[in-house]
Amino acid sequence: MSEFNPEGSGAPPEPAPTVVRRAPPFRVITVTSNKGGVGKSTIAANLAVYARALREDLPVVVMSFDDQFLPERMFRLGGNPPGPTVVDVMRDGDFGSGIRLGQFGVGYVPSSLDVGEYKRELTSPFKLRRILERSGWEGLVIIDTKSDLEILTQNAIAASDLAVIVVADSVSLAEAEKVYALLDAWGRPHEHSRILLSLVDLRVKYREGEHRDVLALLISEIRRRGYPLLETFISRSPKIESLYTNPEGRARSVLHAARESLVQRQLKHLADDLLRTLDRLPALPDLPSEATLPQPAAHEGPAEPAPLETPAPRPAELRRSDEIPLEERHLLSVDELLGTDDRIDTPDFRQ
Ligand SMILES: Nc1ncnc2c1ncn2[C@@H]1O[C@H](COP(=O)(O)OP(=O)(O)OP(=O)(O)O)[C@@H](O)[C@H]1O
Ligand SMILES: [Mg+2]
């Protein structure tokens, strides 16, 4: 757990001149988007697998407020015996009681069909953070949310050191603005968030005279809004779909069942990037007093996408697309990609 020790290892730190909030011995990543089907559950569950693989000593627990049960299908050992769920953890305030040991050494707190009903009881967005702080648990919690910004999702975002906001298109990017409205209302610096581009299809190109491609368009808009963007992105991959349909009804992990795929390498980069980011992140600021909070307008459904502005002009020196193999192009960072003429003329998508 030294990675999450804010004082680091080695020589004793200088006495701090001002009072600095110490990071608790756990860190939380929440994967969120108000838009459905952008890959949240896939990313959250697979991130847990990679985090365990990259840091073998790091306890990792996936908690899911999504009642589609993907983490359970990936991590459960044998059947699914009855026991506490996320709703019980939230009601009773006992995080440790909900953790079950799962496949690959990943712990999980099962979701529940009662999450919808429980939402009506919950009024504070900060309950989960307080439960985690009281628990004394050490390690990494990865939270999968439903595609809404209602009170349980707000609890997940408020509990997180890093909110990973998944963006796949202009609608989900417009929705990201609502997450930033919440963070702003809580006085939470934007460094505690990252935009992650998902379901990126580099084959999608616009005609000459319009924006060149979906990636350039989204990145330009994300930069214009000043949102922190992860350098790694997740490609659209037919391989992912195939991991969820099998006679056993299990969800297979990308690391174990799609070893040779591009998404495998992208997820590994992503997990590594996020773990390093968590190492560097300061502790969360104190939770604000709820009495003083403005009520953010976060309960509406997806908004009409805001018109995207013209992307910044591409660098004059473009690498020719045929100089870069397709596989390599999917592993470039978003910056590197924008410096390439990444047209793909073949529909071949070898994964
Ligand atoms: N990178 C990917 N490439 C192709 N298909 C993907 C990818 N990621 C997820 N999918 C597919 O998209 C669908 C939605 O994925 P997932 O359940 O992870 O999204 P979600 O955002 O959690 O959805 P929801 O909002 O319903 O909770 C699934 O059928 C999944 O197989
Ligand atoms: Mg989901």
C-alpha cells in the first residue's frame, strides 16, 4: 500500500508548514457516464483485473450500482450465494461485510435489484465516502455506476479520488458537463476526474471538407472545454461482445480471454496510467457541508448534444497513414493520433 501513502517512502518528510489532509489508505475510481452503453461496466470490471495483475499486493474491490451484474458474472466463484449487497452496505454502513472474494483475487460487492428502490431513501451524496472512510479498509475500490446522475451515482462520484467519465460520442460528451457541474458544486478540483474515450472507431471518417474524423472532433471539443483527458482510449472491438455470450453465462475478462487483442493492450495502458495518476493525486478536499450546497440540475435525462466546434487545425506535418500499421495506430496516444493522417481505407478490423 506504499503507493497510496501520501508521504511516500524513504527519508522522513519535512514538517508541513500548513495542515495537509492525509489521504486515507484506500483510493476510489468511479467509472461513470449519464449515457448508457458506452462501456462503463466493461471498463470497470476489466480495470480491476488489470490493477490486480499490475500490483499483486494491492487489494482491489469492484462495487457496482449497475443492476446488470457484469462484475458478478466476471468475478463470482461458483454460484451466487445470498449475502450483503451494495444496498446493504449503504443501508448498514459496513463496507467490509459486503466484500466477497472473487476470481483473479478481485473482491466484489454484489449489486442488487433493489438499487432503484433504495435510491428513494438516500438523500446525501456523501454517505458512501463516509462509509469507506470509517471502514479502515485499505486498497483500491472501483465503482461501476448506472447510466444516470442520480443520488447513488452521485455517491459514487463524491466517494472517488478519480472519476473516469466515459465519452463515446457528442451526446456523452455533453453529459460530461453535468458531472463537472457536480464537481464544481462540491468544490472538487477537476484534477480528480479524467475523460476516457471509449468505443473509438478509427474507421469512421468524415467526407473531405468536413471534420476529418470522430476522434479529432471529440478531442478538440474536450480540449476547448478544458476537461482532463486520458491519453489512452478504448477502441470499439467486436471481440468484447463475444466475451459476454457463452453457455456458462459468465463474462470473460479481456486479460484472460482476449489476450492478443488491441483492447487488451489498451486496458493495460489504462490501468497503469490510472494507478500512476492515483499515486500522484493529493487527498480529496474535505467534503462540503451539505447545507451550503447548491442543488445541481443532475436528474434530467441525456441532453441534446451541444454543437461541436470546428476542431483545431491538424499539424501541417502529417505522417502518412500507410507508414503506421493499423494495430499500432490503436495504441498511439490521442496526441500522437492527431499528428497522423490516420485514415483507414480497409474495413478489416483484426481483433
Ligand atoms: N470496447 C468495446 N468494443 C465493442 N463493444 C463494447 C466495448 N465495450 C463495451 N462493449 C459492448 O457494449 C455494450 C455495453 O457495454 P457495457 O455494459 O460495458 O456499457 P455500460 O456503459 O456499462 O452500459 P449501461 O449504461 O447499460 O450500464 C455491451 O454489449 C458490450 O459488449
Ligand atoms: Mg453498465
